[in-house]
Amino acid sequence: MTNRLNHLVFPAYMLAFCLLLLNCKPKVADKAQPEEQIQTQAEGPWVHLFNGNDIENWTVKIHHYEVGDNFGDTFRVENGMIRVRYDNYEGDFNERYGHLYYNTPYSHYHLSMEYRFASPWYDTAPSYTVLNSGLMFHSQDPRTMPKEQDWPISVEMQFLAEVNEGEARPTGNMCSPGTDVVFEGKIDPRHCISSTSKTYKPNEWVKAELIVHGDSLVTHIINGEKVLEYTHPQIGGGVANRYDESIKIDGKPLKEGFIALQSEGQPIDFRNIKLKVLEP
């Protein structure tokens, strides 16, 4: 009787054990979904900030003018590009620094775009603006800027091109109107920090990428090469003038903000402006 009972129980036990193994079998990823697609979904798809036709999703703020006044058609769309031009300006440049802000603020993202410099430079603009422009990020809302505020409180990815043949002039630098960053382990007192990029000709298209992780790590990339990295962007420092003092709280971490294209007397073209949201 005992031997027969064992003979009957053993197969039932094995059956239960096999069923348990089947239920514990790890799930296999859907092979129809490629690895790159899974990664894109985790970070978010590329979104084109500029549609190639208009700047309806952008806001202009030019020094001495009210928010929304695109004086002189400074920022215009032609041939699928955003172009910065001064052919409708007259007289002295008079510090008419301008910025074109995308209407949505961002915090963690990967931005990609292309730029090239054009002619002619507005010859009464400050000399440092020759073949000099940039991209502002983590910027204050332009609607918080008084009419006479010259620069937005922001961090700038500065774009430069060769002025004197053979003389190094890197691009993708960092400048800090009303802000500070931590570079090589400490707050750097310099207004601008040079990158390690190559020097490019004025009429050459250059691809610039910016990877921002809130108020922690910021990386500048030029033509596929990492050229600068720093951390902890925060409000502080000088350069920006006649701002609303309630906005400039020195030491406040910059966790997010607006993205803006710059105009400061140097014609420049921008195209293929796109952004991918990253997970915090």
C-alpha cells in the first residue's frame, strides 16, 4: 500500500513543479520592437521647435522694445531657416540686443541645431559681437523682463567663427549673463569659459548640441564632439542690467527655463532646431 501511494504521488509532485517553473519563466522582450525604439520612448521623441515656415511658437524681446515687438523684422523666416538680419535698422545699433524665445520652458533635454554666420555685421554694434552669437537656455521668461533690460538672466552656449585666418577661436563656449556655473569643481568667476572646439569659417554650417540635466550637468557638443562640460547652473554674477530685482535671486539653482536664439549685431542663420526630452 505504501509503495503504491508513493508511485501515485511522485508524478503529481513533478507535474506541480513543472508548472511552477513555467510560471516563473522570465518574460522575453518583444523582438519586433528594436532596442533603439525602446530607448527613444524612454527619453521622448525628437520634437522640431522650428517648423520651417514661421515663428508663431516663439516670442521676441529686443532691448528698448516691449515683449513681442520684432523691431526691424530682426528675426525672420526665409528658405526654411530662422534668419537674424539688420537691413531695416538705421543709425547707431544702440545696444538693441535681441532674443527669440521658444514659448515652452524645458528642464531635462537634448537640443540639436545648426547655425552659420552671414554678412554684413552691423558696424556700430560693439566690436566683440563680430562673428559672435549664441543660444540662451535656462532663461527667465521674456515677459518678466523690463523694457530696458539688456540681457536675459540665462546661460548662453556662445557661437563664434574665425575672424583672423589661422587664429584659434573656438565655438560652443559658455557665457553667463546674470548666472554662475560650477566648472572644475568650483564656481568660475569668468563671464565666459572657452570650449575645446575647433575653429570654423563664418559661412560654414556647424551642428551644435546641448544636453541639459536640470540644475546638475550641462554638456556642449560641436559637430559630434564634446567640447565643454560644467555643473550647477544658478542665478548670480553680473552682465545683465536693469532687471526686476525680484527675479534675480543669487544662488537660486536654475532647474529649467526658456531657450532663445540671439541677435546682437551679427547676422546668422539657424535651422534644424529640434529637442528630445530626457528623463530626470
